[in-house]
Amino acid sequence: MNKTFLYTVFIAMMWLAISSCRTERSYPDKVFLTKVKLNVDNDSLYYWDFDDLIRQQPNRRLLYTVRFHTGMHNLGYIMKDRTEKRTKKWEKKVDRKKRKDPSYREDMEKRNRKINGGLRNWLMYTVGEAPVYLDTTKTSISSEQMLKYCFANGYFDAKVSDTTIYKGKNKTKAQVEYTIESGVSYRINKIDYVSSDAGLLRIVLDERKDSYLYEGMVYNEEILDDERTRINDVLKKTGYYHFSKAFIRYEADTTIGNHMMNMKLIINRPSYSVKNGKNDSLIFYNHKRYMVRNIYVYTDFEINNKTFSDFDTTIYVKQRRDNINDTIFFVHRYPLKIKPKTISRKIFIKRGKFFNVDNARKTQNELSNLNNFKYINVRFEND
């Protein structure tokens, strides 16, 4: 290999190393973060999940030795900043063009390219990477987030600590070390499904065989939320149009000992407020189940037209396998371009049946596949 080439590479590497060292001198009142170490004592907890929670990571290294990107940033930093000069030059140019042509419009993209271009900005912001300086507030936030992560995964006795080690003659460098002592995870001893809405609870219990929760499992908030979503989907398929998983909450009893806990999945009922003298009282009622009464298809729907007074209505009777006919009302301003039979085959919502979100989604998808309408929306309205 050419000796001149090797010498050039060596000089370049030395220059980068010198540029990297200049970081501490550029901001002597700040502490340069050089290393972050993470210790997790439990293989059941995913190391990289904790790593993602760390708010500050040190600058990258090239070949694990030289901070190339920081060096490029520092090299640009010591160069003269010509941004203000370029800005004045550009504005004078724009003023001249506007005097010649009052209708002239400034090209903002070109402006940014001209003003923020140049070797200095390229080194600092395209190739380079700004030095990461220690922020103790972010260190504390990182520890708090790690502790929350432990709790969310059933480690209620976990401890998270952070240690900052200062180095250098003037303590201008720092290393941060996080240590997670997870302890023993809590497991679910018993699960009870509770609701004052007997009809709704019966449906939920009938579908419990598909539950994500089981006795003996490690407490996990992500799985608990998946269970809320599952119950929400079950009820949305059985007529509970206005139900949402916000009505579902959990209560945990960890006092039974031996790192076990009893869980209650509680489905709340909706309520409304009634004034009672100076005080307000809440009136609770069962969740409503909705059945489909009528089906309307608006083939020439207009957002700003809510009366449809000048529209025509075509009635189409769709035969069903259960010997019940679906009467579909086609509301249109212009003659129908697609046969009602073709559209009705793509409608899986059934009159006289409970609202089912799956049928609504399938109807939306199948109508979209016709590629005949720009806008398709399946909407339900209460009587």
C-alpha cells in the first residue's frame, strides 16, 4: 500500500482525535458525556428496552476509538460563521428583484440552501454530530422511566440507581452508570371479572376462553391492556356500539403475600349527572345494545347537504339465507351508475341484527374494492 496514503490517513486520524479533544475546551463550563453503562440483573427483562429509555447517549465512535462525527462538528465550529453575511447578501438580492418586478416571490427553499449551505454547516450538521453534554435532569428522568418499566412488568420491589463518575483534570468528562435490581416478579393468583351490568358481563364471561389473562402469569401491563382491547372488540361485535375500553379498569391486591396478587377486571357502567339541590349526583345505567333498523346507501353524498330533499330513493330488497329480507334504501341525485344488486352484495350489515364492528369494517373494505367511489364511509346513527 502507498506510504503517502498511509501517512495521509494517519494525519487525518490524528487531526480528528485532536478535534475531538477540543470538545471540552469549546465549552469549559459543561461536562462532556463520554460513556453510559447499563447493568440489568435479570435476563427476563429485555436489556434493549432499558437502553431505549436512556435519554442521553454518548457520541458515536469510529472503530470504537475516534469520535469522527464529533470531530467533524468541532472542526466546523472553529471555522468562521458566515450565516449573517449570507443572509444580508440574499436579502439585498431579493430587494433588487422586487424593485424590478413587484410580483416576484422569494424561493424559500433556495434561500435556506444559500444561507445555511457552505462547508462549515455541512461539517457541523450534515457530517458532524454535536457533542453530548451531561444533563443530570435527563439522567434522573431515565432512572424514573426504568423504574416504571419494572413496575409495568410486575417487578414492584425493583430498585433503579444511577451513578455519575466525573473524570479529567477539571472534571469536564463524565460517565453515567445505571443499575437495575429487579427483585422478584409478582404473579396473578386469581382473576375476577366484575360489572353491575349483568347482561354485558354474561357476554364477557362467555368469551373468557379467549382471554389473555390466566392464573400464575407474571403481571404485565401490556397484556392487561391487550385484554381490555379484546373485551372491547367482543362487545363491539355484539351490539355495544358506544362501548370503549375506557370503561374497563383493574384493581390489584398485593397483600396476600408470597409475591402473588389477586386481580379484578372491572367494567364500569356509564353515568350522567343530575342536580340535587346544591349537590350533583351520578345516575348509572347499563350499556345500551343497538340493532340495525334501516340501511341507507347515499351514492351521491355531499358533505354540505344534510337534507337530501331533492334526492330520489330506490328501494332494493336483498334476499338473505335466514329467510329474512334486507330492505336497502338507495338515496341518489343522479341515475345509479352501479346496479343496487352489485352494491348490496358488498354490504354485510344486516337489518334486525345487533351492531357488529367486523361487518362494518368488511362492508367498508368490500365497497372500496369496487373502485367506483372516491369517498366511502360507513356511519351509524341512533334513532
